[in-house]
Amino acid sequence: MQRELEYILAVAEEGSISRAAERLYVGQPAISKTIAAVEEMVGFKLFIRERTGMIPTEAGEVYLMYARRVRDIEEEMHRRLAGMQKQEMVRLNIAMTLNAVSLSVMEIDKQIKEKVNGYELQIDNVLSKDILEGIRTGKYQYAVCPHKILIGEGDIQEEPLFANGWIFITPKDCIPTGILEQEKTGRDPYILPSTVLNYPLILQEESTNVRKEINELLDLGNRPSYRGKMQVANSLLAIESVQDGLGCAIISDIFRVYLDEKMVNVCRLKTDWEVVSSLAYLKGRRIPSEERHCLDVLGEILRENNNRVRR
């Protein structure tokens, strides 16, 4: 509340400038000067001094009526804001497959709390193979996962969020050949997917979703005898193996943020094949408008994070 309203209300309620000063822990001259300044501004005396104390004039009564309204409105505002702070938070349990975007969980949770009132997220990193069961059993209301695992799942609704391309990485001493002319829009050279089969490939395990994508990207289904140089559990281990000079690898460019580019050569695969990540949930789920807003904000944050890690 403005200081002048507070001072004048206190004088009217206490009937005395001295008692008002004691109540407000200020000096009497400060209150007297404030009253004089307001009287000069409105053009009327607000109080007359009598033996019984400070008595409001007719103009003073009008001023006090509106001052009380302002005080009541301000108190109501503070009560409502306090109630909003105390209200029970709605928690959404969300599963995400492991990648550079989902690893920014703390940042995502902070941004949601800043942008969406009343909601908080519990985000768990989950293997692709466990996503569908988690949604169907109700362990997770939503999941952010590869589109590919949702194909043919009629009870699951999906909303595409962002897409990633593919990069081919080699140790520094293994210079890729068959490089296509570098396109003006990118800083990396391009290479055909079929060309990388000439290199000692480190492949992610067959059980991983990224390996399923690579199998289709390189048409490995028609090359049953092809095994590559070695297999690792995930893309992060593939990156580590390449940086150790053990071979070459294909990874989604969402993992590029983990590369030490002083230790590897990077080419983009010349393909329209992308890894699409989607928001998934049980078909028929009723989504309240506030929850829908929370999901929309989450999608914006994930797309921004994805654009950043892809550089």
C-alpha cells in the first residue's frame, strides 16, 4: 500500500499523529509532512485538530473511504497469491529415453515451474523397451520417446516434438574418403550411408532403438552376415570407443554435444532419414487445459534444448 494511504489511515484509526507514529514505527514529522503534502495535492484539509484528537473533515472522510477500499483490495490480492503458493502441486510423471535433451532434466523442471503455475514434473530416464509398459500400467502419464517404438501401437497417442539427423564419426587418424562436396548450409562434409560400410563400424546393441534405426538406414537386414567391428551398449559408449581410436560409429546428432571434436572427424550422413521424438500417452486420456498448457511448454523447452545441443 502507498505510504501516504497507510499514514492517513493510521491517523484516522488512532485519532492521533503521535499514536500513529508509534504504531508505524516512524517519526511524527514524517506523518505530518505526508498529510500536508496530500492536502495540498487534493486541495482540501483532511483533518481538523480538536481536543479529542484528529477528526476527519468531509473531504477526509471521502479520502478515507477510498483508502480503505485500496487497503482491502491489496489484502485480498495478497491472500489470493498466498493461496496460490500453498495450493497442492500437480505432478506429472514423464518417462524419457536417454539423450542429450533429456539429460537437462533439472533445467527442464526449473523452466516448467517458472512458466506453468501449479505443475511440477517427475522425469525418469527409461530404456525404449520399457516405455510402452510404463504408459500402459499408469506408471507414467506421458513419455518422450522415439516415434519408431510407437508404430502400430493402436492404444497410444503420439505428438511429434522434434527430429534429429545422423552423423558419422571417425578417429582423427582415420580420414573419411568418398566425401561429398560440403553444402553451404552446413559446416560438416556429407557422406553417403552406403560408404560407411567400408569402415570398421562400432554398432550399438541390437536391443537398442538406435540400432534398429541404423539397421534400416544401412539396410543391414539384407546383409545378415554383417556384424561390424564390435558392439557397445549405447551411443555414449560408441562415442567413447571412437575417441579411443577403436573404430568408427553412426550416432544421432542429438549426441553431438558429448563429442570431443579435437579427437574425431565428423561427417553428416546424406539422407532424409531422421530420428523423430514424440510425446506419447494413452489414447483417450482427458487432458485438462492447464495440463495441456504444461505439455505445450514442455514441448517448446525440448525443441529449444534440441536445437541447442545440435548446434
